[in-house]
Amino acid sequence: MYTNSVTISNDAITAIRSLGGQNTNLEMRKSFKGVILKQDVSVHEITPDCITFQATNCKMCAALEGHVHLHSRQFPKPVIASVKDLNYSKGMFILSDFDYSDTDWKRRKHERVQPLKPTYVNLHWRRRSIRAPLDNISVSGMGILGYKLFECEMKIEPRSKIKLDFQLLPDYKFVSVNGTVVYLYEMSSVVTRIGIELHTTAKEAQYLAKYVEQRKKEIMEELNQSFNELSKPWGVENLYF
């Protein structure tokens, strides 16, 4: 995923304008409930501060909010942009606030998903434990949200070896799964996002793969349903185009 960005929007928007004149497609990526959605988009119209794009997959527009990421071999770095307006039925959307990312996109080894219902993980480290909500999970890793780690005296750091207990499927409970802390990111004064690499057994990996596949199908169905609702005629979004 992306981390911080540097504000050099004039350079970024200039680069996209130059590609627009060449009728070159860009690859757009957006995370939707943990799943990375990708598709080619083309420049439709350019204004001084915004650019209108045409999507090749209209259904993906149902996931467009906040920020998206644009990729091209002709960019020195990936571009981050904000979604300003969009038309679901036509597959057109307007982006603004273009910036280059200060880090490259890191491709994930495995598909990642967010749980459907609130799911909690028990993290154990040096005879101390915390119960934290699961943010997303893949066959090889997970992200959880730790609350007031300092007060819990949970002084973990990158490379700390931990144990994890959690349950995703009704017929299987993960107990004492080995993990390694990859990073800690302070989202606020009380919440820390913890990235964990999982060291699973063959059986554990099999059940994780089963869950991720099942959950991805549900997420894509949610996306389809959301698109069908948003693309109904006479929606407010049609006023923008």
C-alpha cells in the first residue's frame, strides 16, 4: 500500500495531461474492503484543476470514494488523487488534488480481505495479551488495531515474535498461530495499527485460503449490489455530467 505523499501536484497533473493527449490508458487501483481493484481508465476531459476519466469497468465506480491511485510506466512514481464527482451509470469520474507518492506501490503476495462481521484477535507476547479487532487478513499476514498498547505494557516492536488466537470459520479455530510483527503505525494517540506476518502450518494456511476465497466472493457481490443501487436513474450523481 501507499504511505506518505509529497505535494507536487502541478508536476503530477502535468504528467497526466501529457498522457491524455496521447490517448494512453492509465491503470487505476482502489482498495475495497481489503480487496485491491484494478482497471484501465482513460482521460475524457481536462480542466485547470480537475480531470475527468472514463472507466472500462463501470461497476468499480461503486468503490470510488476518498483517494485512488494511478499508475503508468511514464510516471516517475505512482499518483494519488481525490475523487471529486462521479457518474456510476456512465462510468465517468472526476479526480482532483493530484500528488506523487513518495514510496512505490508494494504488490501483495496474497489477496487480502476485511471480515464481514467484527472479529477479534488475541495477541500474546511475553506473558502479556491484548484483544484487538481484526482489520484485514490474507494467507500470509493480517492487520489488527491495538488500543492503548503502552497502558497494557505491550511493548512490542517490529520483528517481535508473537502468538495469535482467532476464529474466522465456524468449524475451525486458530490457536497459538505463530506471527512476527512487521510494523506499527500510530493512527491516533490511543490506536496503533499492527501489521503481522503469519507463519502458519499447512492446515492453517488451507483454512485461511478457504476463508479469503469465500470472503472475496462476498465482497465482490457487495460491490455489484452497491453498483446496481447507485446506478439507478435519476440519481443525484447524474447532475454532475
